Amino acid sequence: MEATRGDDAERHRKQFSQVGLGQWRGNFPGPHYGSNYLRQRISEAGCSGLKSSHGASQPRDIEKLNDAEKAKKELEQQEYFDPKLADEEREKGNEYFKQQKYPEAIKHYTESLRRNPKDPKAYSNRAACYTKLGAMPEGLKDAEKCIELDPTFTKGYTRKGAVQFFMKEYEKALETYQEGLKHDAGNQELLDGVRRCVQQINKASRGDLSPDELKERQAKGMQDPEIQNILQDPVMRQVLIDFQENPKAAQEHTKNPMVMNKIQKLVSAGIVQLR
């Protein structure tokens, strides 16, 4: 009798282990989605999950499941979309920002973006909050999204440039500010950003960095993929050798704008010092 129970238990265990993920997801009690079309897609995905557990083409079944989930998410976003409420939430965030209550401001900007994910202003404002809190990666991500949504909105460039400047990526910040000036040549924030970046870059070029500043800048530069690529480039390695050992060849290199641009990046990073 014990053996029979053991056999039955083992048989049920094996049956349970054969239930596929698609079958489970096809039968779970979900919320009311508000769309017969959506429910039909999910129902079809559930049926395909049942088939997959019996050896049917699983990649196709998984694709149907993913399609159903995507449809559900899109529908939820559409139902939640409300530009008017988004603007109200953004204004609430602005009030908290003025009071320097940045976490509270972020909360309202985030809700604003849930209501309207295409609003570059909300991304710009939230980027400013993250920058104030020292959350640079998050600030950079929001600033880049702001620029992606509206490349002519100069606040996106000032936000991104500020993050890069605080991260001491002066060459990148300079490029960002200059890109913004293409859309608004007289923008004072962008012009001030360019000036600050140039000051920091020239400081390295003149060798005016303190030992601690130089060490910090070199350590940061060596972590930069762009700097690493320059240093690993055989041509640039020869150029750097020529600057040390072959003045005549070095003079020729200075006539190449591409080479000098890379040299300037190395100088800004504190890797190379020109005497």
C-alpha cells in the first residue's frame, strides 16, 4: 500500500512539473482589461501555452504570450494617459522644487510622466532634482530622454551638460552645451556652460591642476571607454611616442585635426600634459 502511495505521489509530481509557464499564465485570474480584443489575445496565448506543454512550437507560443502582455500594458497606459492631470502634477513638482524638497518633487514629476510619458519638461525638471540630490546617472538618463523627445528644447542640453560637468567629464559637457547652442545660439545658460568647461579644460592644458586634482582626473579618465580606445589605438600610441621622442614627427601630427582632437581629450583627462 505504501509503495502504491509513493508511486502515485511520484506520478503527480511529474505531471505537475510538466505544466508549462504558458499554461499557468493562460489560466491565472486576471483583472478586467476593458477590451474584448485584448481578452481574445490573452485567451489565444493561454491556449498556445496549453499546447506548448504537449510539445508544440514553444517560441511561437511565448511570442503570443509576450504579445498579450504588451497589449495589456499599452491599454493600461492609454487608459491612464491624461495630459491635463500630467500638467497639474508637474506644477505640483515645481512648487516642491522651489521649496528645495527634491524627493517630493520627483514623486510628482514621476506621476506626471505616468500621465504623459512624452512630456520633455517633466523629464527636464526631474533631471534637475536628481542632480540636486547627487543622483547623476538618473539625472543623465532623464536629460537624454528630454533631448530625445524634443531636440530643440534647450533645457535638455543644460541639464545634461550640468550632470556631465559635475561628473567632471568636461569634454563631454562642452560637446553637449555646443550641441544645444545649435538650436539657440544666444542661450546664456549654454554659453556659461561652455565657458566653465573651457576653463577646466585649459586648466589641465596649462598644467595648473593640483596633484590631487590631477590624480582624480587621471583615475576618472582611465575609466572612460573613449579614453581607453584612444590609448589602445596603435596609431595614437605612436603619436604619443613621437611627441616624446621625435619633435619633427610631432610637428606633422599637430596639422591633423583628428589627431589633435584626441590629444586634447587626453590632455583634458590629465593623461597627457603638454609642455
